[in-house]
Amino acid sequence: MPAVTVENPLTLPRVAAPIEAVARPVLAVTTAPSGFEGEGFPVRRAFAGINYRHLDPFIMMDQMGEVDYQPGEPKGTPWHPHRGFETVTYIIDGVFDHRDSNGGGGTITNGDTQWMTAGSGLLHIETPPEALVMSGGLFHGLQLWVNLPAKDKMMAPRYQDIRGGSVQLLSTPDGGALLRVIAGELDGHQGPGITHTPITMIHATVAPGAELTLPWREDFNALVYVMAGRGSAGTDRRPVHTGQTTVFGAGSSLLVRADEQQDANTPNLEVVVLGGQPIREPMAHYGPFVMNTREELQQAFEDFQKGRLGTVPAVHGMTRGGL
């Protein structure tokens, strides 16, 4: 169950159904492969196999968990660098600590989001707190990478801590869906996240049998990833289920529907809806660096190796990790 919810969505502002909108067709439905990240926590690679022209300005997204850890099992990532993009870490259930080589950091939990603009670069680490390692417990979240345009790639790093209580909560006219607007704008309602590249990021819970029809900016792309549950996408009702991403084509609205029957452990259809204004610049991506040219990538590796992206604080008693 997502941490940020309400008992009666009909008490919330409603998203008006688009009038004379052009429904976006479904171009593709892809299935995320499973793998492991960092020190070994399970992830699904949501955008694997999708052509970058449909993703731009997004680069990648991992669904972390959902996993119910036993005591001693929770894992995180070692120290690692980033340059040239933004990481968006959204914790649906559980707790994650973040620290960086600039002395920044914090804890996000149960509906919180940390928006880190890596910009010119830094080192950081993401770990479960010691109490969670000792006790075990539920962990579920997303990490999204958002590209930066060339003019912003070397900006100073910046952080936004978006608490779960600050997200914009909305409903569909019949109360069948609860929408959490994390960043961007939907039907005149603004989420708290501030982005360099215009995007919209929404976590939607759709009740069994309910439909979600959203107005969508025509200059944005449109992607819907299923975190849990079963349903369909588009007016032709393409079947979708947990771990699948729907790529929509051009238009001014998008449609998602939850199946009448859901699995016993998944009472609703849980999706993240993403859209952004494509940057349409050359992209050179390798590991933790996202730049515009191969030469800029080489410079990023050199800067990292020479310690120009920062050093691990000695107080932590750790040495610089790998990529």
C-alpha cells in the first residue's frame, strides 16, 4: 500500500476529462528485465529496449523492490559519482539515507522524493539506515534519471527534498483514481518538484475497473510504467501488467484502465505516468555520466579519477567506491 493516500479521493480536486482531445495511440508495450543494483538490491529496468527518441529527456528508470527484507538483508549502493543529469529517488514504502561528498544528505521515507541535480558532479551513497538493516522490513521505490540540456550539465549540484505530504493530490471525476503529482503540471495543478527540463511525474493508484483519462501536453512524450497490478492502455485496450512500460504516440490525452480483477496481493493498479519536453541534443552516456560528446565523457572519467568530483568524507571511514 503506498504511504501517501486518502480514504475518499472524492474530497480532492478533480482532473477534468479532456474535451475534444486527441487520444494518444499505444506505440509499444515493453517488459522490464530484472536485475540487481548497488550491493545487490533487486530492480526492474523499466526502460530497457525502448528507443531513446521515445524516452528523451528521460534516460533510465529502475523500480527498486517491492521487497520485504528479513533482518540483515537491506542493501544500498557504495560511493559512486554522477555528472550531467538529475536523479529522482521516490520512496513509496521504506527508508533510504543519502550522503554526498559535499556534506549534504538526508533521509527519505514513505512517499518522499529526493531530487538530486548532479550537474558538474559529485560522489554520493544511498543506504538503508542501520535500524532497517537490523529489523528488516518493506522497501519499494523508483529511481528516475532525467537528462540535462548542454547549457546546464556543468551547473552546481542542487537538491530538493520533496516530502510526501507536499505532493499535489488529485482525483478523477468519479473518484476511481488517486493522482500524486510529484513534479510538473496536470490540468492546472502544480507538483512541488522544480525541473530544468519541463517534465511531469505522477504516481497514480487506479481502482479495479476504473479508467484514468488525463489531459497531456502535446509537446511532451508520454510513458506509463506499471509498478503493480493489471490493466490496459490506450483506446484499443492493450493489456499491461506489473513491470511493463507503455510508450504512447502523439496526441493530447492518454488512457489507462485497471482490470476488474486484480491479484490478491495487489488491490489496485499502480502506475507512474511520465512526460517531458525532449531535449533533442546528442547524448553520450556511460555508467554514471551523461554528457553530449565522447570527449566530455572522457573528461568526466578523468575528473573522477583525479578526485575533482569530490572525495569520500573521512569521517565515514570509507574509501572511494567504483562506478
